[in-house]
Amino acid sequence: MAAHHGREGAVYTDAETPSTSAQVGEVTGWQYNEEGEELELSALGDTEKRFLTGLVSAGGNFAVYFDDADGEQEALDIGDDVELHLYPRGVGTGLPELTSVGNDASGKVRITSIEYSGDASSAVTRTFNFRNRLLKDTQA
């Protein structure tokens, strides 16, 4: 069984191929989920419930240590549509990538909210929440 450590991951925006200029800095983690509505199709006389998958949606977030010198962090605002690339095992040829193909023909996700958090015992963090139609695994 293969297992991978989260520290291998990376987040990039607006880049066809990874470059250091498109990497979001200080990423501490990311989360992504896909879901489909369940439509109940049970009818009178049925003895078991029946379901059909309805509309599919996807979204998630990525968290960073706040760094106002990081151009990629600072470029993201609520309502922005951006290409988003999530790399669960790092960046390299043949490694898996979740790439946005989302809200419209341009294939971008929308930043829906930004959260800031800080307290006396930790570094200030910023979390970017996004929503799109679907992310696809584009590599093996």
C-alpha cells in the first residue's frame, strides 16, 4: 500500500506548467471535495429506496501562513476566477495533479471567501476557499 506525506504537496495558480512564479508560498495544507446531489426516485409500491446522482459540484480550500510579500497570495481576492493546481505528491513529470476545469469555458475556480486567523501562540494564517464545477485528475 502506497502512502504519501502531506509535506510533499504544492499549490499553484494560473500556470500551464509549474514554475516558482506561480507557486503559492507558505502553504500549510489543502482540502478538496467533490459531491453529487442524491435525487430520490422511489415510487409508490417500491420496497426499497432508489436514488439517482444529480448535479455534481466541487470545492475546497488551501491554507497558508500569511505572507504579504508573496505575490501569489496577494493576487487572490474574493470573486477572482483563477486556474488552480493541487499537487498531492509534489511537482514533477508523471505525478498526480488535480487541475481546475471549473466554472466556465476558461476552466477556472472562483475564490469564494478568505479567512484570517491569528492568536498569541501561533503564526497568522490565511485560508482561501474556492468553488468550481469539477476538478479532474489529469495525470497518472
